[in-house]
Amino acid sequence: MDTYNSYIAGLQKKKNAFIIEMEEYAEQENVPIMDSSSIETFLGLLSIQKPSTVLEIGSAIGYSAIRMAQSLPDATITTIERDAERYEKAVDYIQASGLGDQIQIIEADALNMDIERLSEESFDALFIDAAKGQYKRFFEKYSPKVKSGGVIYCDNMFMHGMVLQDNVDLHRRKRSMIRNLKEFTIWIMSHPDFNTSLLPVGDGILIAIKKEL
Ligand SMILES: C[S@@+](CC[C@H](N)C(=O)[O-])C[C@H]1O[C@@H](n2cnc3c(N)ncnc32)[C@H](O)[C@@H]1O
């Protein structure tokens, strides 16, 4: 997979200096942001879906929120981050990007946050990219805010290959996270209210389309 990802990365258009600066900062400071093939595929899917409103769980330094806002100029992005330092950095980057009118960032733990703090009543798309062991809880809390026909996207569904490893080979700290992630994957793939696919792109992108009931 890495070979194909590198091949694809070599074919992608040149990014602007601001985006490269963010990627370099993330690399230096060990901030996990979407990898190149995942973000490009994700932006491609969004440009097909054309959401007007996107809710993101897990902003980190605002990289994916800024990329979404750049590629969907008519959309508004609401993004939630619980880490104070990353939140501050994201605020700075969003301001510097000139996309502050399009992006609203909330500093909160998305699992404890009062849902009333969201300025939109409902969203066309939800992007879950936060604690991997909590995906089911994020999904259960925020998917009701997604419109019928809307899409829920989740990144890192393969957790860098760990979902294929034997439990015994995993560090104890990682075991329950991977177990939760796999349970969530099984649950959502067969959920009757969503049409779900798992794309073997980047670190695994899940797409769940909310059925019109
Ligand atoms: C993989 S990073 C997000 C990367 C970002 N989406 C990007 O590609 O630019 C995950 C982020 O989720 C945040 N996070 C984890 N659990 C969270 C929670 N319960 N509420 C809000 N943020 C959370 C972490 O602090 C971390 O910054």
C-alpha cells in the first residue's frame, strides 16, 4: 500500500507554501494530520458530494479543516479539538489562512460537549478523525446531526496495519483501542440505516451514507 501511496503522492499537484508549512510543522511537532493520499481522496469525495456544512471531530492544528475550506469555498466547516495547545495553533493557522469566515473551531472534548454549542442544526457531512478507540461513541453522538442522504467519513480505519495484527502482538495500551475500532467497523458495516464502504486508501477511509428513511 505504501508503494502505491508514494506513487500517487508523486503525481499530485504542487501544494501552496502555506499548506507545506503546516505539513512541516506537523511532522516536526509529531502532530498526526491526514496523510497525502487520504486527504486528496477525501477532498475528491467531498467535491463529488458538495456538502454545504461539514462537522469535523479532531481538528489538531486545523490542517484538514483548512484543506476542506479551500476546496469547498461555499461550505462552512465546524471543527472540534480538545487539546489546548493544538487548538491555539489551529486558531492561528485558520486566521493566517484567511478562511476564518468559513471555519468555526470549538475547543472541547467532543464526547462531553453540549451538542447545543454547534451553530448548525444539521450537517451534510461529518468527519470523524479523533481518538480511534472512541469512534462508535463519536458516531452515536454526532450522526443524528447528519441530514438524511448525508455522509459520515472516518479516517485511520486500519490504524497503520494494526487491525490486521494478532492481539498478542500489540502493545497492551493499543489492544483495547484496536478492539474498539474493529467492533465499530463490524457494527457500522452492517448497520441497516447506513450504506457503508471501507476504502483501502491511505490508512483506510470509511464512508457511511445515511439512508433516507
Ligand atoms: C488525527 S488528529 C486530527 C487531524 C486533523 N483532522 C487533520 O487531518 O488535520 C486527532 C485529533 O483529535 C483530537 N481528539 C481526540 N479525541 C478528541 C475528543 N474526544 N474531542 C475532541 N478532540 C479530540 C486529538 O487531540 C487530535 O488533535
